[in-house]
Amino acid sequence: MSAPGNNARSSYIAAALIILGVGVVFFLMPGIMLWLGQFSPWLAAVFGTLAVLAFFLLFWLRGRYQRNRDAGSGQD
């Protein structure tokens, strides 16, 4: 069994990596959307929409995983 502080530290590291990765994608997103917009404005809009939805989906899945993990270990 791991120490309680270790679990919190792991959560902070995971959240920081997720935010850093999403930040890089969002930093590059305008250029990618402009490039895609040369082919099709709809394609650029779909890419932007999927990128934003992926951000929320990632945190939703992470929260769901943590809830299931905590429920299985008997913690409240």
C-alpha cells in the first residue's frame, strides 16, 4: 500500500503533464487550423472542436478512473 502523500504527488505530476501537453497542443492549434483551413474551413472547425473536446474528455476519464480506483480500495 502506498503512502497518502505519494498518491497526491502522483496526481499532481499527472495533472501537470496533462496541462503541459494540452498547452502545447493549444499553442500550436491556430497554426494547424490555418493550415487545415487552406484545404477546408470545415476540416479546421472539426479539428478545433475535437481538440477542445479531447481536453475535457481526458479529465473526465481521469476522474472516472480515480473514482473507480478509490471505490475499489474502500476509501471515501
